[in-house]
Amino acid sequence: MVAGVDPYMIQTFQSLLRTNVVVQTTEGLVRGVVADVKADHVVIDVKNCPFFVRIQQIVWVKPSIYREED
């Protein structure tokens, strides 16, 4: 069972797959590329390191032109 599914947030992240984003969570900002979207979390690729962010912890998301230099 998945608690607190937010279909609007899931749809938003699905539309941003493989896009650079800035995600504000309850713990701070995450900048990277949306790599995957699940019912309860998203995977943000930050410098080839996956960050698994629970959707319930996300405050807002926006597309970004910011790119990490390798």
C-alpha cells in the first residue's frame, strides 16, 4: 500500500523526465536530472549519483537550466 499518493506531482515529474530540475524538499534543495518516477518517490540524478526523494517530502519542483559541471 502506498500512502499519500499525489497524482498531480507524479504527472508533473513524468513530464520532466530527463530534464534538469530544482526540487525543494523539507530538508533542502536537490538539483539534478529526473531519472525515474514511482508512485511514492522520484529519482534525481545528481552528478551520476541517484537521490531517492519521497514525494511526500517535496514542497515544489521547477525546471532548471542549471547544470553541474563534471
